[in-house]
Amino acid sequence: MTDAAVAEARLQQQVEELCVAAIRALAGEPDLHFRGRRLHRGGQRLPHFAPHLHPTLAADDFGSFRGAADGLALRLRHSDAALHAAQQPADAAERLVFDLLEQFRCESLADPAHDGVRHNLRHRHEAWSAAFHASGLTETARGVLLYALAQITRARITAEPVVEATEDFIESTRFMLAPRIGVPLAALRRHRADQAAFAAPALAIAREVGELLRAAGEADAAAARPRGEGEPDPRAAFQLLLDPDADTADGIAAVQAGDSRVLAESPGGYRVYTRAYDREAEAATLLRAPVLAAHRERLDRRVAAQGANLARLSRALQALLARPADDGWDGAQEQGRIDGRRLGQLIASPTERRLFREERLAPQADAALTLLVDCSGSMKAHAESVAMLAEILLRAAEAVGVQTELLGFSTGAWNGGRAGRDWQRAGRPRHPGRLNEALHLVFKAADRPWRHARRGIAALLEPTLFREGVDGEAVAWACARLRAREARRRLLVVVSDGCPMDTATQLANDAHYLDQALRETVAREEARGDVAIHGLGVGLDLSPYYGRCRAIDLAAPPGNALFGELLELLADRRRR
């Protein structure tokens, strides 16, 4: 991942945070947030809704994002999702038109007193219209039909004029549509305050336009010309508009999370075939002393070459995590509480004024911080950078009194190990659940200071520890260890570069068994409210799993900018 990609991901997150605040306020729903570029309500991913509600950083200004945010908020506020789902047609083209009309209906209900909202909505519509026209989509029969329909219906429902720049362009299409949709079109604005009544003319228009879109698609196919190498196909771009569940990938890539049918249908939820071979181990005990010494020397050289400003990082962590705490009393003060021990001085020296004492407050970081490192095979390439990052962060945190722990998770074997062989000998029963030997690694325990745990931290450089990963169980294990420590704030940072992956479990269940288990585990642990879980994605956006997350680039040496990203991550206390 390049610096530009990291900067774009950061900007994307900032824009989303600003927009979702406006959405929450206007929709009146406090549990809305963006994850993986998609709007969520709690743990539920919301539909894409209409195509003009998805601006991109590369092509749109901030006004478009605000307009899209206001459009989403009005949709959530004024549209009954269950009623809409029950009434929408099955055909994809008709469903697109029906959804577009419903969105225009909701936007028309913006409070007339909210001039800013109405301006934002208009700005976004004009920007989307211009981009649609400039993209070449209106050179196809389907494209110009959809474009003209959007202009005509929005103008009718909101009582605003069509986009002036293309008014002449759509005239012929408007003339063609008039006899086919004229009657239901006239009814749209009349029923815009009643979703159920509005649905009848909207469905009539969707059916008529759906037929026209299908016919236009055949005409486009017949008129298609061979394209040169690398030349874009406008029909392919239009097809994205017909797929309400299509995911866009702007900025940094996000993990592709999915739902597990096996886990959903399991009466007991997540299963483990056997725990007989699971183990928790001190990482330093798994390596020979000369190997550990070599790893420690290598890590020391890398940290020294980095030249990180530990004092500066410590001060920043203290400012972030510390709070004022009682640290005794300061006597001989001229104000405060009377100090009974000095009352004798008042008799001996009536002019003495330093008879008071004040409570002394000092910042104390009453916090516990755990780094949980994904030790799957793909992370092996990043082991040295992750070890250096952990070393510097833990040293700085420990210097200001933060309890620190460095943990990792892997498997005891590849392809199921002994657990997999037991399953095979048992006749391969269906859907066995997790099917490998879970290995939880302690590189630095909370009760060991950094100086005594240096060799254990260096074990993170050992490539033989990196196999496969069962993330969900590891997150639950790390949270349990955090809860055993007395601290006002407990923070868990999971460092990973992708989805949970264990080949044997995936083949014996389905592709998203561990994936969904991780999401459920994070949601369950976060719901308890005593541990804040953060995701630190190595070259990947982990937002489908973690509400608080950052993407980082470890291809370049970790510098002050990276630690700044970490501090921003730890400062985000919102559970999204």
C-alpha cells in the first residue's frame, strides 16, 4: 500500500465520520455508522439504496458527500424498510426504478426550513447527473432512458426543475415516456407523504420502464461495436447500477466478509471439534536460546536504526490515557484547606498566611493495553515490522504506567493437525466446527516488565510460529486476559492482514465459518462495554470486523506518522 493510498483511506474515514454524524442527527438514529464503505445500523448492513447516494473521493467534492448523507438520513427517517421490501418487484431493472422513486419521495419530504439540506440534495443530484452524462452511459439506449427517467420523476416529485444543462438532451425521451407513464407520474407528488399509496404509481412506472429497459438492452447489444484493448464498456458500468448489492472498492481494499450458512443453521452456534490439542504457551519457551538471542539482536538493530522518539510517544500516550489522580498534599499554601498542623504558627506569627494545604493531583495512566498479533502465514512477511512496532509502543506505554501485554495466535499445525486426523478417523461427521489445534502465544505477559520480556518479544520474529489463524477465539481469549487486570480503561489492538483462515475448518464447514464467528465474537465482547477492541489492518481495511480500525502500511519503516495513526486509533472511544 502506498502513502497515497494510506492518505486516501484516512481522508475517506474522516469524511465518513463527518457525514455519519449528520446522518445520525437528521435520521434520529444514534446507532448508525460506516463500516467497509457501507452504512450500518448496529451490526446490520443497510442496502445501497439509490445509485446517486454513493459519491467517491476521486470524482466528487465534499458537498456531494453531504448531499448523499442527507439523502440517506431522509431515507431512513421517512421510509419503512419492511414495507418497501414487501412491495418491491423481483426484476432487477424494475427494482432499481422503484427504489429510485422511493428515494426521491423521501428527499421531497425534507423540511422546508432546512435550506442547507435541500441545497445539499440538489447539489448531489446535479453532480451525479453530470457524472452520469459525462461517463458515456447516455450513449446507450438503456443509459439515456434511466437518465431521463431520473430527471423527470425527481422534478415531478420534488417540484424542482430538471438539470438545465441536459434539459434539451432528454426532450425526445420525455416525449416518448409521456403516454406510457403520464398517469402514474401525475400521482407521485400527490401521494408522496404516504408510502403505501405512493407505491402503486411507483410500481406502475417501474413495470413500464422495466419493459423499456429490457428492450433497450437488446438494442444496445445489437448495436455494440468491437472495443479496442483497454477501452471501457459503458454497459458494464451501467450493470453496476442494476446490482443493489454491488460493492465498490474506492481507496484501500476492504476484507471480503461473508455469512456462514453452517453457523447460522447450527443450533449450538460456533463449535469446536476438540480442544484436546489446544494450548497456550510462552513464545520464548518454544525456541532454543541461541535462536532467541539472534532474533533479539536483529530486533535491537532494527529499533536502533528506526530512531523513534520514545519520550515524545510516551508523553502523547500519557495525554491520551492518563487522568488526574490524588498524589498527596502540598503544604504551606496561601489558600486551600486549613492545615491543622500549622495552626500554632498563627499564634506565634499572626501575619503568617501559609496555613493551608492543597490536594496534589498528578496524571496517572490507569489503563491496560494488549496487542494481539495475527501469526498466520501471510503475516510472516511483516513480522519484523510488527515486532518493532510492538517493541516501541510497549516501551512507551510502560514508561507512563500503562499495563502492557503482547499476545499472538496461530495453530499448532497445518491442515487440521491432530484434530483433523481425529475427525477423519471418526468418519468425517458433517460440520464439525473449528478443526485444528489452536495455539495462543504469550510474547510478553502483563506482569512482566519490558526489560524481563525482551527475549519473548523477539520470538515474534520466528517464522515457524506463523501457520493459520482462528481470530474469533483469540479475540475472546485476549479480552478475558484483559478483564483479569484492574484498570479503568482496557484496550485491545488486533494486528492482522486479512480474514480468519484455517484450511481444514473451511473445507469441513463453509468458506465464511470463521469469518462470521469473528464478527459475532467482536460484537459480543464489545457489547459488554469493558474492553475497547481496535483493528489495525496491515494493508487492508478491517472495518467489516472492527468498528474502530485503521489501515497501515508496513512496507516502509514505521515512523512518527504511523504512531500518530495508532494514537488516533486508541483515541477513538466510539463503539460503532
